[in-house]
Amino acid sequence: MLFTSPEGGGAMPLVLDLAKYILCSNKTEDGNYCNDCNSCNSVDRLTHPDLFLTFPVFNKDSKKKYTCNDFIIPYREFINNNPYAPATAWIQSLTSENKQGNISAEECKSISSKMMLKSILGGAKILIVWYAEYLGKDGNRLLKLIEEPPKNTFILFVAENTNKILGTILSRTQHYKLLPISNQEIENKLIAQNIDAEKANELAKQSEGNVYKALQLANQKDQNYFNHLRNWLNALYTNNGVLLSSWLKESNAMGKEELKSFFHYAEHIFEQSLRVMNLPEDYWSITQVETRLIKGLISKGLQATNCENASSKCAQAAYHLERNVYKKVMLHAISFEVQEALLSK
Ligand SMILES: [Zn+2]
């Protein structure tokens, strides 16, 4: 079976779900996977012994012919974090050089012989070929396997563009073309990842059905907000007028919605600071750089009341922006209020 979706679409997540369903050893009465058995768990981690993954790789050097086996550990991590990612992002995650990936003759040989072996757990065997476009003419080595797969063996191809798939393979598959993912679905997905509703709506529109792009944009914005917050705190803590005036200038150039998101972000960081002070690490939802920033503030004497006050000031700032305040004045005022909230003993 061949599943296609546009870049950032749902083909790979769907295929992984299908693999989980096929391999589940304890299917529910209403015909779904149980999400609890060893098989389900190991498909989630992409470590199921009867689940084979083929994907584009490149030769790191000329010493040997590389196959997917050489890349399986980073690939599992990559797909677990980015099931919607395009193949180019996977290759870029491995190297900064401009490498072209492919699914090599070596890989086709290795996968054909592996698929001929008996299943390890005694059930079905599944081969997922991620980005079938990367199968060059060496892909013809797979034809026999595709035509006459061993009993209880499923071969699932994932692709974006059928024009780039070998005709010999295309004609031997059953093709399922997925619809693009709607803005509403992307928005819900972003909200489920703790991105605030307005921002999620804006990002969903910008990403045009590409979930990977939407998530990348969300991370990028967070990175920008983080830098902006760090600069602000730096100016406030050191009482540095030059730094503060450049922060004010940058903030003034930001749109209203963006500034609102920034203050919500700052609010989130101050709330998380309280967690860092009072709760074990499992309860924090912050990145490593955010953790470093917060720990730095705590070492400078930040206390719970400071966090509570600064957080409520930032919430107020977001609220005032909604009411069409004069941005420039508000930014000055909030800077001094937050400075006071943070530094008071
Ligand atoms: Zn299960």
C-alpha cells in the first residue's frame, strides 16, 4: 500500500498508526489497538522487532556502504519527535553539509533478505518505506518482495509525490491519497501542545496544511520570545538604560498580537519559576535554556512573591494591549512595574 500526503501531511503518522493496529496483540472489541500491550508500546518507540524501517540516508564516508541500520537510533528519535517532517529535514538533522539522501542498493538488498525471515514474535511483519521517492532504479530489487510478499507481511510506502516514484513500484501498489490537513485540525494540534489559541490560529493559517511547518514556526517564535525576555530581564536587573531603551524600541516595532503573545510567554516563565522553586522537575514544562535562565534568576535572589507579582503584571500588560492602550507608554510603565515586582524584597 502507498500512502501519499503533501509535505507536512499525515501519511507517516497514519502509517505508524496502522502498523500499531496490525501488530497489537490485544485489540479492543471495537476494533482498535489497545495502546497498552508490549507491541503497542514498542511500535510507539519504533523498536518493535517485526517493524522494519527504510528511509533515505547518505554515505558518511567512503569506508563502507551505509544502510538504514547505521542510522536507526537517530531516525527513531527524529520520527518520534517529528512524525510530520519531510525527508529533507531528516537529512539536515544529520549534517550541515548539503547532502543528497537516497535509499541505496545495499539497503534494498538488506531489507529484502530481512523480510524473507520469519517474524520474531510470530505475528505480522511490517516494512515501512518512508519517502519512496528516494528509491532510485535500485528499488527494482524490491519488486519481487512487493509482488509476492511472504505470508502476513505488509509493505507500507509513504510518499509526497507519486511522479517521482519508480513506475514499476507505483504500478504494484494500492494508492491512498490523503487530503491536506485542515487549518482547524492544525490549530487544535497546536493548542494541545500548550500554544495559546490566538497564536495557534495565526500559525495554522501561515502553515497551509503543513503540520511540520506549523510546529517549526511555533518553536521559532518561542525562541524569539525567549531572547526578547532574556534581554528585558537583563536590562531590568542591571538597571541598564541603554539596554532597556533598545528593548523598548524592539518591542514597539512588534505588532499588537505578537506583543500580547510575548507577555503571555513572560507570564508562563514566571509561573514556571514558581514550579522550579517548589516542585520536582517532572512538573516543569520548560526547555533547557529556560531552565538555565530561571535558575540564574533564583541565584540572584528571585522569590515566590516576586514571580507572582511579575506574572500578574505581564498578564495585565496583555490585557491592556487588548484594550488599545498607547503601546509606547504601556511598555515603559510595564518595564518599571516588572522591575519593581522582581527586585522588591
Ligand atoms: Zn496493543
